Amino acid sequence: VGQCRSYHEKVIDHYEKPRNVGSFPKNNPNVGTGLVGAPACGDVMKLQIMVDPETGKIMDVAFKTFGCGSAIASSSLATEKIKGLTIWEASKIKNTEIAKELALPPVKLHCSMLAEDAIKSAVKDWEAKRKSAGAAPLNEI
Ligand code: FES
Ligand code: FES
């Protein structure tokens, strides 16, 4: 019980003091926006990344989640994890890592899936924006 209890505290901590809540202007060329919904419950997560166009490094992250406590904790933890990573590293983050760190029960796994999907969708949006602006694609470093 001791261990579960401390994991629960991690969820509560992120839920009560979510990190990186906010949003960036969608039309900023360096911003990628991921907006995803969970079909299972209708919860929605918006996650935005501010990317250095030279290196593909994620300089800043912002999120807004309209969802359950586990979804809020998952997105808060996800923003902490991806800040400072490259877009390629961030795209490799798996919901299972997030779920494990927060000790989410099986019925709450889809909440952490929202965070994984939101990261991937933000990266895709950034890449698409860059492409439509005519910039050369960045190569993974
Ligand atoms: Fe043990 Fe939640 S405190 S599962
Ligand atoms: Fe659906 Fe958590 S995101 S219950």
C-alpha cells in the first residue's frame, strides 16, 4: 500500500499543480498544436510545442486538458518529459511510460494514451506547418 500511496500522490501533485498549463498562439510558425480526444470518455487534450526551427528541439510546452484527473496528470507529466527533447525523441514517448510513472490503473490507461497522441499530433502539426511554409524538412540529429 505504501508504494501505491506514493504513486497516487504523484497523480494528485500533477493534478493540483499542473505544470505548463497555457497556450501559445496557433499561428506562430514555430508552434505545433496537437488536439486529441478520447473516444472512450469524450475528454479532450490540447498540447502545444514551441520548436527551435534550426535544431528541432522543443523549447517550451503548453497544455490544456478538459478531462479527468489522470488525463490532467498525464499531460502535465508529458510536458515535463518533453521539454528540452528533440521532436524525434518526444515522438518516441509511450503512454505506458507515463502510465507506469503515475501508476494508473488499467481503466485509466486511455488517459495516458491521450498524452502520447497529443505529443505525436503536435509534432505532425509542426512538421506540416513547416512544409507548407516551404522550409526544408529537418533531419533527425
Ligand atoms: Fe494502492 Fe491506490 S493506494 S492502488
Ligand atoms: Fe477519459 Fe481519463 S481521459 S477518463
